[in-house]
Amino acid sequence: MSPFLKIAYQPYKWIIIIPFIFIITMVLGLICIFTASLLKQDAADIIAVTWAKLCCAIVPLNVTVKGKKNYNRKNSYIVVANHQSMADIPVIHGHLGLKIKWIMKKELEKIPIFGSACRHLGCIYVDRANHDEALKSMREAKNKLSRKASVLFFAEGTRSRDGKVMPFKKGAFRFALETGLPILPVTIKNSFHILPSDSLDLTPGSIDIIVHRPVHIFGYHAENLNRMIEHTRGTIASVL
């Protein structure tokens, strides 16, 4: 975006985009809670997808999904993705086509409406400061997930400050071993330029989601977990 257009975009961002996202988060969050309470968590997923697509549209973001042949929307996966920006969340949830349940830090559960809506949606809150409690939360959540659910991990544990893929944590891969679900590596490309980490310097643009072939866990176990991690990380980083 040219410097002139970037300056012209600022009033639109502050007057239109940010209030709009706040309002639809609250309104659709309440609808999500109501829907999930009456029906099942998967029934509320369409509300979350609508929220995500509206967030992308208002910016606007052009999202392209590559590698659709590598996964089946009716199947469940442990989705492992890199994390460049807060924009990754609506981009993935709105366009991947899976019934995604997020691994989220426990502090987010305290946000009014949003925290409750995510819990009703089936998202999994973990205490990242307590390794044992985090594992316990994921094990308990495993028994509550629907058969259609895919669980998404940002395996780096936080957003990249320079767009490069950082070392992966083991949680996603241990969860895959426990559930028996295949790992679906996903590369998110260009979101770092849309909304850099720790900033509100939002700009419109294009983001690519690149879905790689699933990594089936047969042949992997706790002793060779690092091999699975490095294979998945290398796959995700290979197209950046």
C-alpha cells in the first residue's frame, strides 16, 4: 500500500473496522452461546465462521486457500500452523472449511462474552504457565470433542516477530499421539504484512493459506516425537 493510501485508510480503520469487529464479536458471541446451549457445539460453528468471514471482509482481506485436495472437510485433524499475526485467526476459521476448535491461553476465557462463546464452541483453554495443567486440560477436552472437530495449534506458542517460523512446542504432537488424529500442516503466508505482531498497524491485502499433505502418526511415538515435529515444521516453513 502506498504511503498516501495508508494515511487515507486510518480513519476507516478506527471509525469503521475496529468498532464493527467489536460489535459483531459481542452480538455473534451471544448468538453462539445461545445456539450451542440449545444444540451442540458444532451447530454454533456456522456462527463463528460467519464472524471470521465478516472480519476478513471489512478489512478487506483477499484469502486464497491452496492445497484443498490435501484434506477432506468431513474429516478431523490436528491442524498445526505457523503464527504471524492476529489476522491468522479469522483467516483460518473462515476459510479452511473445518470445524475448528482452538487451543487458547486461559486468560482469554475471562473476556466477557468472547470467552464464554469460545468455550461453548468447544475451544480448549490451557494454562501455558503450568505444563501439567495444560496437558490435563487437553486430555479432558479430548473426551468432549465431537467426531467432526479439528483442533488447531499455533505450534510456535506465540506470534512471530519477524515472520519467520520459530521452534515448535510439543503440545500439538502429543495431542495427536493421544487422539490418533493425523496432523494437517498449514502455512499462513503474508499475514505478517497485514497486521504485524504487537501492533494495530492494520492494512488490507492478500493472505495465502497453504495446506500440506497430512502427517499420519503411525510409526511415531513419544520416543521419536522430535522427528515428527521437525518434519512438520520443515514442511510449513518450506513455502515461506
